[in-house]
Amino acid sequence: MTSGDAAGLSHAELVELVVELSHRVEALAADNERLRAENQRLRAEVAKNSGNSSKPSSRDPAAERKRQAEERQAKKARAAGGKKRRPGKQPGTKGNTLEMTEAPDEVIVHAPEACSGCGAGLGEAEVTAVARRQVIDIPVPAPVVTEHRTQTRRCGCCGQESTAAFPEAVRAPVSYGPRVRAIVVYLLARQHIPVQRSAEAMAELFGIEMATGTVDAIYNDAARRLRGFIAALAAWLRSLPVLHADETTDRIGTATCWMHVVSTGLYTLIHASVTRGTDAIVEAGVLISYRGVIVHDRLALYWKLKKARHGLCAAHLLRDLASVAEVATQTAWAAGLAALLVEINAACDAARAGGHKALAPTRQRTFRSRYDALVADGIAANPAPAPGRKRTSLQRQSFNLATAFDDHRQAILRYMYDLEVSFTNNQAERDLRPVKIHRKISSCFRSQAGAERFAHVRSYLSTTRKNDVGALDALTRLFNGDPWMPPQAA
């Protein structure tokens, strides 16, 4: 409509036109706001990577992988005094190479038969020098069959016949010994080799032909023998002051299976459950009445454990802060909190290195004051939306994070107040990696019982490894009826 057309309208028509145009402007403004929010959301989604979200590093684009690699190289260069780190062994570092032994198992002497000059025989010639080289190899292994015979003897006094008993491990006319059974479970549970290929490995490596059903039965027997260990481990974990907890998924057929872990630097308990909820905590028997500190990643499940104190994984918090800091209006407080958490951790590390049991109270108060100020900035940067409006997904993310730092400040700073509490929950995540490996290799379990035996055997192998007991030795002890056991809880 031109200005000339508008001039011919009545006052009522002009008012109606203004109202219509106002509605159009409001609609356009609403569309613009929606598109702006959608643009922010999409930009934030594109910016997500393994460093600021839960995305695995395998899904990072090539440019992000290159950036992270350059950042790691820059950190190494700074640590080396600004010099660029070359690939391979670094100057001044200790090298590793094969070393000769002074007690070889076999010595083979190679003597020259004839003189290289005149051709004379050297059978009785003087030895003037000896050069040595050693070859490390493994002889072809062969199974050793041990026959057990029990005798029956008649008493010369009363005529009663008495028969000796077979050892506890000798239960059948022909059976596999503890070491063979230990190797089978080692291949299955430690090296994640499938049943069929484990049977193949036993045949080709050791000359022991074994049916797949036998391999599976040995695995089941290992899990059965570990019941006492699992009960003792759960009891011992309940007595410790700090525990790490986490969970991840696996599959039973097409259904989801949850693997829960409770662990420390010396002990690992993995529990397989059909649920991620409280029932799994009850089944595992450790956290439900625990009164120490649980380090976790803010999953709602753990907040239900009211008797325990809580410590939050700073690695997750730093990742969330990095994601929120991508938004310009949130950068100051989010980046500031991230830097502060790292600074506090460095102070805690220095205190531990100095033999202190706690961070100095004055430093605690200073850090807490800076924390409170940054959290207040975060709350202020996320005001309530206008009446009738809702927060966008990005606004909810930053608001929820600022609120979490406000509501859970004691749990977030637990590592500052208690030097026994770790900065991250990496311990639990490391202890769950075998589950990820199983998922990648085997895709799924066939039954709940299969998931449970995997969890129990992995608990045993992880715990014994942490306590410097080799996997094969630990499994051999298990099949000898003398499994490695945790200390007795008081």
C-alpha cells in the first residue's frame, strides 16, 4: 500500500491498518527470536566435541582432532621449556632395550673349523675371544598329564580296608588342571577373546583340544567360585572413606543391561543389572547404606543416597562449563569457574605433595569467596525470561549449570575440603572401560547370567591387578580353591 492509498483511508481504517501491521511486526519479531534461538542451538551443536560434551573422541571432526593434537603438543612444549617435542624417544630419557642374562638356559658354541688365511684346521687352536648373542624364544608348549592313584589298604589288626581320598581339585576320571582353567578364563575375561576363538587358541598354543561347551563351563565355574570374594569385597568397600561410582550400558540380546561400578585405587566391584535405578544399588550391596564420600557425575540416582556425602566429578563440570562458555553472554562466569576449579586442584596437589592433610583454612576461605562471586555472576547472567516466554534449550543449559553450582557447592568443592577426595571420577570411568571393550567386540551378552559372570570375573581381575597380583596367578589361585581376598571389614 502506497502513501497515496493510505491518504484515502478513513480514521477507523487507518487504526485497523496500524493494528494489523503491529501484529505482523510482532509475528516477525517472534519468528526472528525463534530463528535466532535455533541458530544459537545449531551453532552450539556444531561446536560440541569430546572436550565440551559427552561425545566420544571418535566422533570429533578432523579439524577438531587436529586442534586437540596441536593443543596437546603445545602443552608438552610448554612443559619442556618451550621446545617442540620430537616424536619418539626424547633426549636424556632412559631407553629400554633387551638385556642379556648372565644365566642362559642353554649355551651353543660356534667354533670356526678352518683358518680363513691358510685353511689349516682349528680343532685344537687357542680361543682368543668370545662374542655373545642371546635369543629369547618360547619352546613348543605341551600339556603335562598327571595321574592320581588312590590306594586301598587292609589293616593287619582288624582287617578293615581304608581308601585314600583324591585331592579336592581331582573330581573326574579326566579333568583340566587349575592352570589350564586359569588360561581359559584369562583369554575370555582379560583378553576379551570369544569362546570359539578361545578354544582355538588352547588347541594351537598348547595342544589342548577343548569343546566350546567346556570353555563356557569353565567360565561359569570361575564365576561360581567368586561368590565369596564378591561378598567380601562389597563388605570391605562399605568400610572405606571414599568411593567412586559410575555406570554404563551393555546389551543382553536386544535389551539394555546396566553395568554399575564402585571402586577405589585398590578395589573394583562391577555389578550387572537390568536397571539403572535404586534397585541396582540395593543389589550391589555397597552404597545403599554407605556413610562415606561418593564421587559421581551428578546422576539423580546418587543424590537419593542421603546417608552419604557427595563429591562431584570436576572433569564433567569442566566439560559442561566449556560448552556453556561458547555463548558470549555466559563466557565470563563459566570460564572463570573452570579456571578456579583447576587452580584449587593445583593447590590441593601441592598440599598433598607437601605432606599436608588439608588445605590451609585461609586458602579455603579465599577460594570459596571467589567461587561464590562467580556463581552469583552466573545466576545474574541467566535472569528469568519475560512473562509468557520460556527459556530456549541453550538458556536452560546455562541456567541449570549455574543453578547446580549454586545448589551443590559443598559437593563440588569436596575435594578442596577433603584431600582424600579426587578432583575427578576418572577412577570409576577407567574401571568401566572393559565393559566398553566387551560391547565393541562382542556386541551383547546372551543372558543376564552371562553379564553377571563377566562383571564378577572382571571385578576379581581388576582388584588383583591393582594389588600387584598377575591375572594368571590370581585365576590359578581361584581354581586351586585359594582366591585372593580383600581385607576383612571391621
